[in-house]
Amino acid sequence: MRLSLRRAAVFVFMLCGVTPARAQDASHRAAPLTDPDRVIDMQPAALPRYLEPVVDPVYGVRRIHISAEPGREISPALGAWGPDARHVYSKQQPWNATGTLLTIENRGAGAKHSPLILDGATYQPLYTPCSDYDHWDYRWHPNAAHANEQIAVNKAGTELMWFDVMNCRKTRSWTLPFPADYGIGCGEGNVSADGRYVVISDSARMVVVDMDPQAPNAPAYPFQRIGPVYTFEPCSLKVGEPRFCPNGNISISPSGRYIDVKFAQGSENCDTTCDMHRIFEVDSGLVIRPHDMASSSLRCGSFALRPNGWVFPLKHADMALDPFDHNEDVLMGGRACPGSRIGHVVKVRLRDGKVTALTDPTNEASYMHGSARATGRPGWFYVTYARGTPGKRFDGEIVALKMDGSGTVERYGHYHSTASTYRSQAQAVPSPDGRRILFASDWAEGCTDCGDKKVFADYLIDTRDSLEAVPPQSSKRPR
């Protein structure tokens, strides 16, 4: 039955006359703009048609609209496209490790199933999650050896699992010591770069799970290796309330050696700033404790003299291994220290809290979101800049920044969205190899043929030499 549903979806594409994106414009070569000083005004552009690549005349890259207009039928089995069909977030990788499958949400009136799993190269919808898969909060496994598996926490927050979405079977499972608060790191966490470690939390506790135990620590899975539960201590984020330290989101670092705890704002009266991060270390026994930073490292305001885990505050930050610094774990995001005059995008080394500005603040637009999900292209951080400040560099643009602090950039284009609601924010995220970038838009800003401000769709920037660059895999589910 699974196979026949997939065939039905492809058949509908043939009836509607839609040509797979791979078959079109296979010879175009894209070279991103690299001038960091040039101000580029947004040029009016027509709403891209579904699955028809268009070359951006200013940036020279292809744009592809990969979610169709609301109400358009996908197939009898998959239903229709809804008015909110886009990826989850800039810190959650929508492609699997091999770039052959892609998952996006499909929500709103008329949408029958969400999320949808698309072919990672042609962007044709293939199928929905398996009926017995409780996919409340999920991430693709980052290891190509597990390309068809997702790491997920169920809706009740009681079970962590690996699930093969192609063969509809659970491959690994763990019962958690307490119910997780919205899945993996409160919805914004990621697993370690090798897919081995994850941190699970609620509003008061966190714990590390070793999902792929290895000698000498322990026998291999199905041996259960879960660390001791850590309870948060008072952190004095709010003046007059020393116990005020609400948990915003949590993630283990790519190496698995550290945990980044981003505290929730929760109040307009946070001490110094509401975007505080505290770094914890994880030892070989999965024991968690605050990680001491260098006293000389730059911090902010009243936290300047608090080196016991506190680092320079950042907005919408993501973590990566830094190839320019012996693969140290780093945290990158938007400058969030009132009065600071360094660049708007900042890198913090987790080992000691060392701060490096990645941009020049001169005439620089405001930071909005960042993504370090191009794990197969080390050394680049993909930034979505805020719109609304014409005349500033990077206004309303998607830009990749080199992590070495040199100021080297690659500029990919404007996202043409009002960004007036959370779901219309672009929240750009690169593919694992960094050659494609997915972003959301209502396409109601800087447009000739404009979109509806209440319709949120996914668009893709493709910088590859050829649309055949990613080899297809079999996307058929067994009967």
C-alpha cells in the first residue's frame, strides 16, 4: 500500500504537467556575490511558480518554489497543500544526511497530512510519516549510515527513539527519566555531530543520553546509557528574583562535550539582557556541571564577572565545530549585549568563552536568525538578516559568513517576505553540503506578482553547478 501511494503522488505530478526540478536548467553555474561592503537594494520580483527554477538577475543563483499554492492537490493519499507549508526552523535540518530526502510542514485549512517527506532532489512529495510514528519533535540522524532514520521524542515526552521513515520501523528506543519539555532541547536542540549524544530537559532538569554507547564506556546498544539528572540552580537573571532562570532552549554541542542552555526571556526586566547563555560540560560518565570560562573573556554588564559558565549573550544562536580553531565547539548568533559596538554576528568559543566578531558593524543590518546546519561544509554560518532598513548592508538578505573572523561573505539574495509573523520569517537553513538554502516567505515584499501575506511557503536557493548534482536514491517504501 505504501508503494502505491507513492506512485499515485508521482502520477498526479505527471497529470498536472509539473516537471521535476532536476530536469530543468541543468547547465547554470551559480557564483554567489562576495563583496561585503556593497549595499544591494531589493529588486521587485514575481512570485516564483511551483517547481520552476528562476535565476535571480542580481545574485545569479536559482530560486525554486517547492511548496505549491494552497488547495492544490498533491495526490488523493497525501491530500492538498495548506496555506502554511514550510520548514520548521533555521536550527533544524530539513534534509537527511545524504540530501536525498527533505521534510517540511504542511499546515492550515485543507492540509491533510503534516509533515510531508519530499524527494530531496526533485522536491516531489513522496509520503507522510508512518502511521505508527509518534513524531512530535524530530531531527534527521546526521550520520549517512542512518540516512533514513530520524531521532525523535514522542508527544508525551516519555520516549526517545530512532525511527526508520522509509521502512516504518523503530530501530532504537529509550524510556526517559522524566517527561521532556517539547522534545529535543525545547524544540531548538540538536544531537551531537556523530548522532551519538542528546540532551533532554524540562523547566527544571536536564539529562544526557548516549544513544550509541561504545567501549570503554559501556556495551553497545541496546545497553541503556543515560546520565544522572542535573537540576538547575538559581541563576539571578532578573533583578530582585535570584531564582528567576526560565529555560528557553537547550542543545548538546557538536562534539558532545558541552551543553548550551539559553534562558527564556520571560520578563522585560532581565538583569542586563534576556539573551543569556550558560555553558555546561559533560564528562565521560555523562555527569553535567557548569563549565568555567576564562576570566578575561568578554561578557556583558553584570555578567562580566561571572565566568562560571556564562558567556557573551547571543540571539538565535547555533553551534558548530570551528575548522579554523582545531575543531573547537563554538556558538554563533546575533549580538545581544546592550551598548556593545562589535559586529552584529558573533562567535563564542565554548572552551573559554573567547569572543570573535564575524562581521563589521558599519552600516550593517540587524541579525534575525542563524544556522550552522551545513555540517558538510565546515567553516560557514548562514545568516538571515532582518529587513526594513533600506540603505544598510545585508538588509533582508540571506548571507553565509566565514567563521574565521575575516569578514568573508557569500550573499545569496533577498527573501521577499514581510516577516510580519513568525511563520512568514525566512529562517534560512542550508542543506548539509551548504549548496542549497531553504527559506520561508509570504512573497509580499519587493514583488511584482505578489503573494498573500497569510500564505507561508518554502523557497530554495540552489548554487550547485548542475541540478543533477545530488544523486537520487530509491524513495520507494516496501510494500
